[in-house]
Amino acid sequence: MRSLYWVGFLCVLSLACRPPASGPPTTRTPVAELEATTIPRAFERLARDTFRLTRTLVVLDSSGRLLGRAVRTGLYRPDSALRWLRIDQNGTFPEGPFDHAISRADHAPLAATQALWPEPLPFLQPRQRDAYRFRSLPDTVLFGRTVARLHVRPADPERTGPEAFQGMLYLDARRLIGAVLQETHATLFGTERRFLSVGLHPDDGRLLREQLLLELDPPGRPPYRFCLETRYIYGTQAPADSLPRLPAFCQHPFEDLMALKPDDR
């Protein structure tokens, strides 16, 4: 149903944790105590805020060749909605069933990842927690703040199935201020692999960056990769880069995405 919802969305534009037997370090923050509602709250807050945004849409073919790119810079105010100030577009987008969907993707709602973000996160639910394993990794720097990292993966990928989430959580104490998730779906339109990434300001919880990557393999058609990155700027923050370049996360093999450093995404 989530896959069908995503297709519709595009057409408008889709027991406490314990370490495995091998003995990776236990989590410094008990998973049951994580404050995980910060990301949904950041999505909801956008409609009440004033901000500038730069949204970069990229489509690549299966060999990594650029097919089309669109960069939009806009201004959003609650009393006047979203206004695009500049639009730069070049190349072409795939034809066929997804043609209209992709060409409309940069008109997506304020948070393009909101419709796909799992809420609640399945691996934080008591009944599903035993199906996942959690491992603390060395701290990293995210948006100028030292944060903890927690790697999440299925305990038994073969038993859990290909649609299980895996990813990286970024924690400021018990608060979830960033996350990277990926999953694979079999849909009526072929195989679909998803990569979702969001980062919040560690002080006020505002959404600073979101990334969406879909790797689509439609039946009877060449596969392609769809990438959408949005950066949000509030108040007196320094202006964002114009981002004319290809988003770095879009160029990596899917299996390497989880290994990227936060500043590379």
C-alpha cells in the first residue's frame, strides 16, 4: 500500500534491543527511550514556518548517465504559500508511465519525504524490536554538532524479507535529529529501492535537509534512478549553495549509501 501511495503522491507532483552474538558494542541510548517524534514534528512545522529552499531533482540511467536535472529556488511564507524564484532545468526525463510523475516531482509538498516516512518507525516498536539489531558507531559531526550514531539492520535478512528497513540514526542525547533509511519493494510497476534521509537542526528541530532516492526497474523498460534533494534556510542563516552540481548521494551504488559520511549526503 505504501508503494501505491507513493505512485499517487508522485502523480500529484510516492524486549529492549540486544547485540548479536558476534558482540558489537551495545547502544549507549536505550532504544526504548529514544525520542523519535522530532522528525514528524519537523515535517508538520514546515507549514507554519517561513524559509527559503533549494530543491534539486536529478534522473540518471542505469549506467549513471545524467538524463535530466532541475534546480528550483523558492520562498515559502505561511500567508502566501510557496513561490518559486528561479527555475533551471535541462535534459530530458524518462518517457512512459512515470513521465508525468517525474516531471511533476519538483512540485511535491513542502517535505517530499513526508509521505514515505514510516511513522512510527518499525524498529522502535516493542513487537518488532527483536527483528532488528542495533549497533553504536563512533560519534560524528552533523550540522556542526557532535552526535551519536546508531546503525540498524534486520536481525535475519532472509527471514525478515527484502522490505525490512535498515539505516543509520543520528542522536543528540535521546533525541533523533537525523536518520537515513533504505528499503526494497516489489510493486506492480517493478522493483523499487528507496533511500530516505533527513537532517534536523540540533537546537530547534527544524528540517534542514531531506534526500529521496528511488531506484526503479519498470517491467519492459530500462531501469533508472530518481534523486530529489531539498535544503531549507531560515531567518538570518547564511544563504544555501545554489546546488547546480549533482547531489553526491545520487552517484553512489545503493549498497554503499549507508557508508557515506554525513557531510557527503
